[in-house]
Amino acid sequence: MSRRVSLAKRKEVVIFVHGYNNSFDDAAKATGNLCDTLSQEFVCVSLSWPAGGSGGAFYGYNIDRESGEFAVADVKKAIRIISATEAVKRLHLIAHSRGADVLLSALHQLGMEAYAARSSPSERYKLNNVVLFAPDIDLDVATTKLFGFVSDPDAPHGIKATPYGLLPPIGPLHLTIYSSPNDKALALSSGLFGSVVRLGRLTRASISAKEAGSNALWKNSQRSGVADFIEYRGNAGFAGHSYFLSDPAVREDLAALLRDRLKAGAPGRPLVEIKRPFWRVLSRSPERRESN
């Protein structure tokens, strides 16, 4: 890692965690495409987990779900090890589909480690951006994994438990969530798990006033700008699930976020404000078939 970072234009690492039913080769190709999007300026890493289990749409999905749970411990250790590399200045984490659950589970554990050390994930692990494309996870489950320590005042903060307020300082860490109401794969997942709001299908219109008032992710996004929710309404293939690779506008927005360090609303990002923290990406992609 030190050698690769020394050769890179930016001393920053982009880590990609793939989704359901992806092979090792699928993950490597997707990571390469993302690295091309970022003009090869970063060191790009693919953290592959044992997805692609046989058994059809239903049983195969359950196999992948359990494989993802198995992979969390090693994803956590990999992020910790990479962040400890002295030459690395920043880490950017990207996940797609079921990979979002794997990544958020790892971040939950790393966040608790940082909290116990009286630190933050951005300070302790150099985390700068977390980007979730079509995250296949329930909104409330995702919130619990991101802010679990907030609701646990007995969690050790240093030697003893010290309630630290609603949201401890997070530094430059920022969460960006891309969602689409046209995502048929997540519609199926939502029905399978009885999820009221799947994070990857979340829109400003789909979240009720009651849910907005009680959800920590939503409240902290409005209060501190910790997250942006970007709606995609294009027709990216049959299932509408892999627009992060197929639509040039989405890839352009990712480059503006990571490479150019532009905030949502800044000139140079192809976004239209709906009502903060919700934005809409200006799709330029014709309808096409996708492989997953």
C-alpha cells in the first residue's frame, strides 16, 4: 500500500465493496470503472466478499446475505489496516447494494472502537467520504449502524461512560446516498424483508413527517449536514440497480465529490436541489440492459 500510494497523484485510497450476486471478476471490473471515473488519481482497492451463491433469486439472496455477515469482520480489519498505512492521507469508502450492509456493519464496529478511544472515525481511520449506491438496507437499520452509540449512553467513552451529546464531532466524514424509486431489485428486496423504507429507494416524497421526525440519520443530516441524499430517476437497464456504472451523470457527480471535493449544490455537480438534504442528479443515460 505504501508503494502504491507513493506512485499515486493523490495520497488517498478509494475502497469499493460490491453487492449481491457479484463474482470476484465483477467486483474487480467495477472497481476499475470507478477508478477510471476518478481519472486514476487515487489508489483503488476492491474488497471482495463471497457473494454470488447459487440457489436462485430467493435462496441465492439469503446465501449472499449470510456471506455478507461473515465478511464484516475482515472488511473491518482491512479498513483498519489500510488506514494505519502512514502514507495514506484519506480513505473514501464506496459500497453498492448488499455491500452497503457489509460496509455499514464494519463502520459500526469501527465507530464504537473510535468512540471508546475518545476519537472519531475520521480522525482514527482517516475516513473522508462514505458513498452508498442503491444501498440494500432498511433505513432504520442503517441509522442504527451509523449512530448506535448515540442511543447507548453506557458505552465506554475512554475509561468510563460519558454521554457525549446527540452526535459526537465527526470531522470531515460525509455520507452520500444515491437512491432510485425505479430500482426494481430493491422493490423486491423491500417486499422480501417487509421493509417500509429501503434506503436505496428513499426519496423526499417517500419519507413521512413522522419518520423524518424520529430518524437520527434524517435529523442529523438536516442539523449538521452529515449526509446528502441524491435521487436518481433515470432508466438504467432492466432492474434499474446499477446506474452508478451505467449513467455518465452519476459517475460525473462521484468524480466531482471525491476528486474535486465539491459539496452538493456547488457548480460542477450535476444536481438540482429538491429540499435539503435531498438532491436530484440530472441523468443523461438512455435505457439499457444491465448484467446485475
